[in-house]
Amino acid sequence: MDAQVPLCNSADLVDSGEAVPFDVVYGGQTCRAFAIRFDGQVHAYLNRCAHVAMEMDWQPNRFFDDSGRWLLCSTHGAVYRPDTGACAGGPCRGGLVAIALTERDGVVHWHTAHNLHPLEF
């Protein structure tokens, strides 16, 4: 079942800026995820490097490299495309796990799926 969950205001996501973090349940485990804006579009991924399942941000909610064109894993330097999550260089095995987002009326929503659910409190 797919549902839409409000995540943040559109203004909270600036091109190549800080991410908005959120928690999801993926594969039965609680995982951190993050939403970003790149080239005007919103994207979200699990905060889990495809090389080694470690959180990627080099400072809290900071994923972009200095150029603002790539997502960079702080541990081993794997590089990912912000628009697709595909591996673009470094020691990655595959790409990031994408989370579907939509943006309307000034609000970003993420879409749950059968394998990705909001964290129940």
C-alpha cells in the first residue's frame, strides 16, 4: 500500500544545500533517510552507503561535496548522483535506495511502499 506522508516545507530544501532527515522502517529495521533538492527537483534516499551500510553525511545533514554536484560518503569517498542515487565513482556497489517524493502546494511528501514505511512511534 502506498501512502503520502508530509515531510517538510518546500522552502526547507535549497539546491545543493542541507538535507532534511527523517526515519523510516526498511527491511524491518529503523533507518535514517534524507531529502535534498538538486537542480530544482526534490529527491530522497536511505542514509546508507552502497559500499558499506554506514550513514554518509560528513556533518549532520550535509551530503553534497564542495562543488554541490555530487553526494559524497564521508567514510570511504563513494560518490553518487544526486538526481538518481547511482554510483558515480569510488568504492560503491550499486546505488542508493531511493524514496519517492512529490512536491505540491509548498509541501514535500514522501511515498511509502510495501518495503518502506514511516517510523511508528
